[in-house]
Amino acid sequence: MNDNVYSLFETRFRADEDAACLWLPDRDDWRYADLEDRASRAAGALVDLGVQSGDRVVTQTEKTPEALALYLGCLKLGAIYVPLNTAYTVAELEYFLSDAKPALLVCDPSHGTNVSVERQRPGMVDPWATSGAGPQAEPKAPAVGHAEQVESDVPIETLDASGRGTFADRMDAAQVLESTVSRTVDDIAAIVYTSGTTGRPKGAMLTHGNLSSNARTLCDAWGWRSDDVLLHALPIFHVHGLFVALHCVFVGGGSMVFLPRFDADSVIEQLPRSTVMMGVPTFYTRLLARDAFSRDVCQGMRLFISGSAPLAAQTFAAFEARTGHRILERYGMSETLMSTSNPLVGERIGGTVGFALPGVEARIANDGGVLGEGEIGGIEVRGPNVFRGYWEMPDKTAEEFSSDGFFQTGDLGVMDGEGRISIVGRAKDLIISGGYNVYPKEVETLMDDMPEVSESAVIGVPHPDFGEGVVAVVVPRDGPVDVAMVERALKDRLARFKQPKRVICVEDLPRNVMGKVQKNALRERFANLFA
Ligand code: MLC
Ligand code: AMP
């Protein structure tokens, strides 16, 4: 038996070959036969490029059907898919290339990535290679102000926002790869990069078994139907849009309205033909801000799902009042895929993330052991959804698991007598802005290197649109530090969404008796900054 997750999808693709798969607002729609053909050609094109099973393929592309075919082609060939946020700068991209050591990079030439296939130079730009980057830090890279070209010896192919480029040409010319390469449940299907408290991104290795078990579980839990139409407006470089959303359709059936990005007006236009939508909380607050978002446009909808960041109780209530729908909130992570969900049938309670999914164990624990009902502690998860570890970081992997095999999520929660979990905070220093994770350490490390800055603390404070807004509190070396200067300095080194929306100068950072910066005090002090 072949446990390649693509085999699972393929069965459905073939059963529904004439059915619509992707509804594309500005292009001809794709049937399942089209998707399967393009995926098999993408696999063939990868073979032509010398990519083999087990090789990594890094992609940084816009959301197009061709990019989706490339993802499926990687799976079919047994290559390891490594998607990157399109917001990452060239400097960040170069780090990922040096870490993942891929056989191929497929990227959009318009991302300011002046693509070249030059040989790798001796000291690559590494935005994380500074003295404060923690135990994994490598020697500091030579100071490089701008990185406008990807400088790497990795072969590069292009795929642009219209689905054209050298890789698209190769797909057209390639033979289809007929058979799906055999994989076991433990073989790695994808590596998803996520940062951490050291600020240095780690690649979470997800197996074919992780992907197929989570997809099956979610289809059951959310009652996926063969006539469902998913409104897909999420990016496809993170687990939410890539695995959770796509796989429900590929395993459970139906079709999807495949929007290139979230835009409230386009979503409202497409809602009447849809039955299910998945989004981060910002999607729902942005919809509620539109008068045209009404009970009427949601008439055909059966389910709205939210995740990736806390859904405010106020949003949950306002959404129900406006549409009559109670948003179903679920909880997951790159490392664990989806772990808990509110029930499809039964009470969905705002401010809670529901019960451990079938087959998944979730518990609340601290150093002293497993905690009981109503006690706050770290959320820990074990099951077939939990990743295999961090790419080439066995020590880091070991640190994150308990002795009995539970993954320590770094989220703080509490469980009620029925097993329902609420997230109450984070043990990890993390900001979630519009569903994207920002690790303060990553920003602080770069800010502390600026000659104008003596020290900095990066915090998240309530933001009406993004949930949390990134704020940098800095102690200037001498004279004021202004946002424009910080923006200029960070522009080429950090993705836009990680950059502080405000920079505030203070004389000193508040510290506790141990000398640790008290971020809680800063969060309280600046809580109303974006109000
Ligand atoms: C864009 N910007 C952001 C931002 N997104 N800033 C902070 N946080 C964000 N999330 C910047 C833009 O670069 C721009 O900068 C400015 O903010 C305004 O942009 P916009 O046009 O309003 O933003 P938009 O392009 O509409 O994007 C907002 C968004 C998007 C919410 C639609 O961020 C998004 O799609 N988020 C989804 C994230 C996601 O899929 N997360 C899943 C992770 S998986 P400028 O230059 O104009 O100042 C995971 C596990 C799990 O967490 O459980 O699911
Ligand atoms: P990522 O590393 O991008 O996969 O983000 C995972 C993190 O997102 C989790 O560890 C949580 O902190 C957060 N998260 C995901 N879903 C929820 C949710 N429903 N409520 C609160 N936080 C969430």
C-alpha cells in the first residue's frame, strides 16, 4: 500500500474527473481532470529538472492553480515541499535556502527578487546570524545593507501571479509522471518554517501520515460533503490555507472558489455560491465592517471556521447577530496541524477552541505534571497529527517533547470538566498579527544591531484589524529614533508584516529583580496605542 498522501487525493480526483474543482473568478475554471493532469505534469517537470524523491523544493509564489499543481506534483514525486511566505525578503529567502538545501527554488520574479543563478558567495546574508540569536546562532555574517538578488547555487525556476514562467513552460512540455512514488506514513511530505524564541526559523517536518490523518479527521469532524463549495481566500504557504483548507476538499469532495488573496468585497461577492469558509479572525472583522455583509449573502453557507489566532468573543457575538452563524473555532499549529475543534453538532462556545479531535490527545500540564480541571498550564498534544521534528535540529526537537511523547505547544490553556479547552495566553514570546506569527526576538535582534538603538523590546498590543499590532519599544543610544529610519533599516531584512507598526522611545525598559524585561508592563502601558 502506498501511504503517499497524494494517493489519497488521486482516488478522488479520478472519481470526480469531470466535476469542477477550482472556480477561478478571472480565468477558466479547472476540473479535477485538469488538476490531476497539471499535477502529474508538474511532477514530470520536476523529474526533468533532476529533482528526486526526498529532495526539497522551496517555493515562494503567488496563489495560482499552477502553484497548487506544483505542490501536488512535489507530493506525487515524493519530493519535500517547502512553501515560503511571499512577504519574505530576499535576505530571509537566502536563509531558508541555506537551511533547507533544496534541489530547486520556484519563485515569482516580481517580488523584487532579481533572480540570478550566481554561485553562492562566501558569507551569505543571514538576518538571524547575530550575537543575540541564541544557541543555534552561527558566526555573525558580514554587514550587508541590501540583498536585492538571491545569491545561491540552487537552480531557480519562475512562476508568476498569472501562473506563467519558466516552470509553467516546463509543465506544458513535460510528460506526465504516471505513477505516484511510494511513501510511508513516516516519510516527510513538507517542511513548514516557523520561528521561535531564538528568533531563528526552524523547519517543521510534516509527514505523509500527518497530512492524511489530519485531513480525514477534519473531514469527519466538520461533516465535509461532496457538494461543499469552499471559499478559499487564505494564502497557500501556511498550514491553514495549504493543508487544512485544500485537503478537506481533496479528501472530502466538492469544489472551491480559489481567490488569489483575501479581499472583503470579493469574498462577499463569492459567498452566495459557497457553503464553507475558513479564515483568520481578521477576515471576519473585515467582513463585519462591510454593510454589504448580511444574513442574505450567507444564506447558502453551512459553516464558518476560524483559527490561527484568537477569535475575540466580541467578533463571535457580532458575527452571530449579523448572520445567524456561530463561527466554529479550532486550534492548531504548524507542528501539530489541527489539534482541537469546537463541535459541528453541539454547542460552539466563543472564546474556547473546543475538544481534542478524535485520535488526538490534548492535556494541560506544567513542570509538576498533568493538571486538572480548571487549572492553567501549557497545552500539550500527542497523536498522528504531530510532526516528526525540526529539520536538522534534533536537540531542539527533543526539547519540545515531554518524556512521554507529548509536544509542548507553548500555548497556555485551561480545560473544563468535559474536556473543552480555552486558550488563555502564551508561554512563548510570540505576537500573532492578522494570523501571521512574529517572534519578537527576531525583530529585537535586528533592532539592537542598529547604531541608534541601545536596546529594544518588541511587543504585541491590541489592534482592531490585525488582532495584535507589532510595537517596538526602544531605548535610543543618543537622540530620538524614528519609525522611518527603522523601516528603512528593516525593509530588506524582514517581511513587512513583522515590521513594527509603531516605534516608541523610552528612557529605560522596565525590568524585574532578575533583570528580565517586563513585557507585560509594556503591553499594559501601550494597550490603547491602536484603539
Ligand atoms: C499585511 N500586512 C500586515 C499583515 N498582512 N501587517 C501585519 N500583519 C499582517 N497579517 C501589511 C501589508 O504589508 C501592508 O503594509 C499593510 O499591512 C496593510 O495591508 P493590507 O492590504 O491591509 O493587508 P492584506 O494584504 O489585506 O493582508 C491582511 C490579511 C493577510 C489578514 C488578509 O495578512 C492574511 O491573509 N493573513 C492570513 C494569515 C494566515 O493564513 N495564517 C495562517 C498561519 S497557519 P504597508 O506596506 O501597506 O504598510 C497557523 C496555524 C493554524 O497559524 O492554526 O492555522
Ligand atoms: P503557527 O506557528 O503559524 O502554526 O501558529 C500556531 C499558533 O497560532 C499556535 O501556537 C497558537 O498560539 C495560535 N493559534 C492557532 N489557532 C488558534 C486559536 N484558535 N486561538 C488562539 N490561538 C491560536
